[in-house]
Amino acid sequence: MVSIDVHDASVNFPIFDAKTRSLKKAVLGTVGRAGGTIGTDSKVPIIEALRDINLSLRHGDRVGLVGHNGAGKSTLLRLLAGIYEPTRGSAHVSGRVAPIFDLGVGLDPEISGYENIIIRGLFLGMGRKQMEARAEEIGEFTELGDYLSMPLRTYSTGMRVRLALGVVTSLDPEILLLDEGIGAVDAEFMERARERLHELVRRSGLLVFASHSDAFLIELCDTAIWMDKGHIREEGALRTVLHHYRGKDPFANLSQEAMNRIGSPAGPTAGQAS
Amino acid sequence: MQDTVSEARGEAAAPALPVAHSRSFRRAIDDLVAGWKQRYLWGHLGWQDIKQGYRRSTLGPLWITISMAVTAVALGILYSALFQKELSEFLPHVAVGLIVWQVIAGCVNQGANVFIRNDGLIKHLPAPLSVHVYRLVWHQLLLFGHNLAVWALLMVVFPRPLGWEVLLAIPALALLLLNGVWFTLVIGIIATRFRDIPPLTGSIVQLMFFMTPIVWVYEDFLNNPDVAARARLAELNPFMHFLQIVRQPMIGEDIELRYWVIAVSITVIGWAMALLVLRNYRSRVPYWV
């Protein structure tokens, strides 16, 4: 069963500057403390990136993360991916996790798109044979055609997003974590990606998506979490949270056609709170 | 894809434990095992690392072999003249010494940067830390493989009475690589926290090159009463024991059990230390890189 349970989790980053991040300082610092005189500078400043996060997500949840820059959206995604283990509290994530954070990472510009598909899959825990079997289908989804045999450095940002999305969605992940940056694709591709993501979430999993774009959030999510200074300020239906965050109703200007497409009832409290 | 559980796996009944089982030997061993299972990944990346340096060059990775051959021959000629040794005896000694040393130096020097250099991957993709370590040690083994051509050539030019003992080089190399893994883990984690370590290892490796019997012969110094006492200090050099166990069978020297005993002891102690470091600081590495 796919689930995310985060309990009172905090993520604190020690900030070692050039001076404190050295062996000499640590050694001398200890000596200083023993002597009881020096050692006031041995304290490492700490950034509380996340504090007291409580979160429980289940199968079928499509959660948008909103908040200002530095509010902790990306850190929360990495906590959910298991990259940062909480410094306090706990985070239980069960299910196969597939993240798309920075699109430049884990993609080698010198090798072909096809090889990158394989490597990306290997990084996410797939076997080589499994990836080779899927590569063609991924290639079809990305519509990159002959470009797949070209080195990745010849790709535009949008093409890279297509590749990354293609890989991740083909892996049958149970937990999809998307950071902003996937906005670089064109509308027509976004439409197909949306269908595929919805299908994935329906079948097996849940989606957490951090973005500044209301349009993308509306397309992909039905609930939202508003992050502010490292903690959860509000959690609930996407429309309600976005309304409070933006100060205006983002659904107000949507055409009827768009409303039908995202399948959202018009009421402001639509969608289920997670 | 593996389950990612940032606390104890499957112990959902106790979610509120403060800083719970993040620091456990089980998680440390899980990391090593999960990394090993992804050997397709690091196997591929290790090859990529070899090709990376020689992209678009005509000779490609053959350059690895060529530069080793040039260095070995040059140093062999120079030091055989200095120590007045027979070149046919001395050149294989120097060449194999250099080839083995390159594995050691690679693990120490690049080991210090193993996590620092992969910071992007560590922060963006959930993968076991050990993947990066295996990749590095595998890369060193591939380099060693390329350099074996130099050894084979020397054995043809300066034939030696090689018997079945030559096969002992295989377990010896395996032991060396096993030590490469624990050492890379430990130095990698420490260096990620303390950024003075990478330049420090650089200068230590350079110094140790001369303290290890690569361009000189340990037994010669022992037989010389003037320097024998000082030469014995080389026994304190852990690198020498590993060099000896690999080199002796490769150039048909007598196998000395003593070196094996010490090398195996270092392996056991080193791995115990590595597990402890991995247990305590594994989860901190993404915070430090």
C-alpha cells in the first residue's frame, strides 16, 4: 500500500562556512571547550528548512505544493523522496518513489537521449533489461524521434523535460514527486503528460507537485499544501488553498471547457482534504 | 526502485521515536546491499568514466595503457641506473608497482571527493550512497585492467618463471579492492564534512609514493646494514603490504605470508570502522554535500 506518513519532522541544515568547515576548527574547538575559554565560535549556524511537518498521504492523492521561494517546498519533496532523513521526528514512505527535481542532474549531456533514458531508469532502481524493453515506448511518448540517438547537449530544455517525464512515468512509480521546471514543455505535450500522470495516480499512486504556476497546479492537482517558512501553513482543497495564498480565486477566470477538462466541480471547497 | 523509508522499515507502530533508527547498523548494511544490487548502474557509470576522458580522441582509452607504459619505462630506467640494478629485473618491479599504486592512489585521492563530486546526484536522486563508492572502485579496477597490458608485454620481453602462484594475484587484488571500498566510504564521508581532507590526501599520497617500495626494493635496503633499521619503518606503511601481496605473484617473487596476514587484519579492522562511520553519518551526507 502506498503511503507517506510524516510525523513532527524537522530538517535542519548546518551551515559550515569556509572557516568552520575544517578539521582544524573542529580539533581546536574541542580543545577550546575543554579549556573553557575559547570555543564560542565552534557553534555551527543552522537553517531550519522544515519544522514540525505532519503529513499523511494515501493512494490517489494529487497534492500541489505552493509557497514563496525558500519556503521549503523542494526540501519537503526531498524529505518525501528519502534523500534527507529528518533530523527530528520521522518520515515513513512506502512505495516506489520517482522524483523529477533538477532536470540537469543525472542526465549526461555527452551521451544520447536513448542512453540517458536507460541510465535514468537504472538510477531509479530498474534493471537494464527492463529499461531496454521500455525504451521504445518512452521514445514514442516523448515524440523525440531521431533526436533520441543524438547527444543530449543538442536538446532544448523542453525536450529534456519530455525525456525525464517519459522515463519517470513509464516506470510505474507509486509516488511521483515533481519540482517546478516541468513548465518548459508546450501545451500539447502537457496535455498528454497530464493524462498519463492522472492515469498513474489512479492506478497505483500519489503525486506531489511543487509549482508557482497556477495553471499547472490546476491541471495536475486537486489538493494543496501551502508551505511558509518551513512549516505547513494550510492544507486542503486546491481551490481554497490557492485562494488564500494568492488572495484571489484562481478558478474564477477558468473557461467552462477547462473546468470540464480538469474534472473539477465548481464549488470552492471541491476536492477532498487529505 | 526500492522502498524509501526514512526511519525503521516496517515499524509503523512506533512513528514518534525521536531520531529513530536512522542510525542503525541495519540501515548501513542495507545501503551497502542495495548499492551492490544496482551494479548495472555503477558498472555502466564506471565505463562511462573511462570513456569520458577520451571522447573524440582517436586512440581512446588506449591512452591509459600508453601513459602507464611511458611512465613505468622512464622511471624504471632512471632508478635502475641510480640503484645500479639490472633493468630486466628492475623494470617489471617498477612497472607492476606503479600499476598497483595507481589503484591505491586512485581510491585515496578520488575517494576523498567521492560524495563531494556527486553532490548533484546525491541531492536529487534517492540512491544508496554506496553506489558512488562502488563506481569509483570499479573505475580503478577498469584502469588496472587497461594497465595489465603493460605487465603482459613486460612478461614477454623479460620472461620470468611464472607458475601457478601468479593466480594468487587475483585474491590479492580482490582484497585490495575490498579495502578500497571501506577506505573510500570512510574518507569520503569525513572529507564531505571537513573540506581540508581532499588537499591533505593529495599531499599524503604523493609522500607515500616514495615511502612505498615502488621505485626501490625493500629487500635490498634490509640487506644493507647501514639503512636496515630505517627501512624497517616501511612495515608501518599499510600500503606496502597490499602492494606486496599483489606484486609478488605477478612478477614471480616468493610469496611471503606475513604481508597477507597484515593485509587481512587491516581489512577486518577497516570494515568494522567503516560500518561504524556509515551507521553514524550515512544520513548526514546529503546535508553536508
